[in-house]
Amino acid sequence: MFDLALTDEQDQLVAAYQGLFERECDPEVVRQAEEDGGFSAALWARIGELGGVDMALPETAGGAGAQLLDVALVAELVGRYLAPVPLVEAVAATRLLASLGTDAASALLADVLASGAPVTLTPRKAVGDELRWVPAGRVAEVVVARQGDRVIAVSGDQPVAPSNLGALPVADRRVGADALTLAEGPAAVAAFEDAVLEWRGLTGATLVGAGLRSVEIGVAYTTERHAFGVPIASFQTIAHRLADSRTALDGAQLLSRKAAWAADANEPRWRALSQMAFVMADESAEKAVDEVLHFHGGYGFTLEYDIQLYFRRIKAWALQVGDRAKELERVADYIWGPPPGRAVA
């Protein structure tokens, strides 16, 4: 049964990462990282020292044996502080390498853990020799992808970063002749799709953290700003919308944590829950930050106000997977199954 209370170890985990982000990831660090392509090498090194990438790997694969729920708790903090590091991508990719179990995948995993190099995976299948809009593709030294019925690793390519206002290190990558085949066949494809679902669920947790922080920013601003001699937070149209946003995000947080727990427990519904968690977090966080940005008036769009950082990042995180209508279709597919003759969208 899913227990809402965190364990003592999880409380300590949250405190450790919250302390790290409070010390080394204030809004000015985020702004500077945007100028550097959406990545902070210094913060990534500190994440490595804390064992962030390998925390959810089994001990037999060189990890700490933590749960996916533990990663979800940290992912919420990544969103809350807009930490410019590809932690979610790296965790999903390394867990996939461990689950494949082939000699090639195991050797690559050992290399990645030893070097501390950023690694990612992409939710989109390769189209020919193109990998489009790869999360963290601009900074990752290794990209794990699917090409047909093969799971491959791409490295050594010079990425081309698409223009995006979210300041994420998203980039297109090319599958070269030297791409490494890690595994192939139906089992490899199934493992890859499960890893992408884990990535979706963890990205949902990140969106929850960013959305909750957006509401906090909105409460602080509307309490301080006055109109007609009273704080604008006292106006029902603002107070009720802030309350509705927080309520929706509380639900999204519960769902994202339950999805991670279900994946850990290999519950039959974990795939549907992970997809649902992403969609609910996406919708709830985007609505919340949109409301708060407008409560700021014209100030919300100016660079000196933090809310625009959250507005752009939340929009960009969701766009990494593409069409929201397709994401809703996947929810239906995982709950009721796809129509005859078609795989999950």
C-alpha cells in the first residue's frame, strides 16, 4: 500500500538536496546557466558527489539501490529551484542501461559512472539518422535512443541546438555510423519504452516542483501588491485561482509520487499511472504559472522577475515530448489498450 508519509531516510535525502540547491542554485545561477546553454557544470559536479545519478541503480550495477520514489522527491526539488542539470534524464538513461543487461550496455554504464559525464535518453524514435529534440542533447556526451528494434548509444556528435525560449539544453543529434548497438529485439524495445515512461513520470515530478514554487511566488507577490488600498490577494478572483492552482498541484504531486511507488513495486498499473502523472503535472503546472504570470501584470514578462523563468521552463519541459493530445491518447492506451492493430501511441 502506498504510504503518504516519507521515511526518515527520505526526509534526509530531501534535506540534503534542498540544502545543495539553496546554496548553489539561486535565481542568478539559473539566469547565468541560461546564457551557458541551460547547463551548470559546477552544479552537475556537486550532483555527482552526492551520488545523484546512480542513486536508483541496483547495487549490483554500482548504484545505491534507492527507489524511483526517492528520485521523484529530488526531481521535485530540481523543478522548484530550476536546477540546470539533466538529473532526470541521466537517472532514466542509466537505469535503462542497467536493465538491458548486455555486455555493451554494462560496459557503457560503467564508463558513464566512472567519468561522471552527462547521459540522456530521448523519447522520440530515430527518423533515419536523425534524433529530434533530444532532452539534454546539447550537453550529454552519450544519448541512448531507439532506432527500429535496436537500442543504441550515440556519442561524439556535435549537436545542433534548436532555438527555444525555455533555455533548456535541448538539441538535435545525428546517428552516425559508429553508433553502438546496446541491445535489440522486442525485449530491448520494451525496456526502452519503460525507461521513457520512467522519464515521463520523473519529468512530471519536476513540473510539480516548478508549479508549486510558482504558486508560492504568486502568493508573495499578490500579498505585497496593493490596489484600492488593499492587497490584490484579497480579491476573490485572485485568491480562488491561486487556491485552485495549489489544489490541482497537490493532486499532481500525489499522483507523481504514487506512480514512482507503483513502478518500484512493479504494480500492474504503473505505466498508466506514470503517463497520467506526466499529463496532470503538465496541465496543472502550466495553468498555475500562467495565472501567476498574469497576476504580475506586465512585470511578469520582464527578465528581472523570477516568475518568467518558471513560465518559460515549464512550457519547455512539457514540449520535450511534443503534442499534448498525443499524451492524453497514451493515457487511454495504457488504461484500456490501443485499438486493434495499433501499438501504444
